Amino acid sequence: MSDETPQAGDLLVRIGAIMFLVGAVATLATVTPLFLGTHPLPSAFYWLCMLMGAGFLVAAAGVIRSAVAQRRQAQASADASAPPAPSAPSAT
């Protein structure tokens, strides 16, 4: 296990990777009978193949969410460490 604290989007990336792998296995299982000359699998396997693309999209959303969270954190730390701007003299 890692010592790192979980970041925003990490769970989406893991879920997306699992969905992608399930879709990839379903794709292989669906295409194999076509090469072997046997009867094709039921249509449910064709629907499971769509998990491959959906998993990719979920993982990409997790990566984008993580990048946005890191950008916000970097901006907040830069704002906190920046010296205060000098105030302009008043014209009165």
C-alpha cells in the first residue's frame, strides 16, 4: 500500500480502469468465437464491450478532476505565500 493521501479523482481513475478492463475482457470474449467459427455469444456481451469506452471516459474525468484540484491547491498556496501588494496613496 502507498503512504500517499488519496487525491480528488483517484477513485474515478480506479473505477474507470476496472470498467475498462471488464470491457476489454468482454471484447476479447466476443471476438474470439468469430475467429474460431463457433456460435456468437449472446448480445449481453456486446453491451459489456461498451464498458471499455465508458471506463476510459470515467478515468479521464478522474484525471481532469485531479488536475483541477492540484491547480487550485497550487494557486491557494501561491496566494498565501505572496507578499501583500502595497496600497496606493489616496488622492485626498
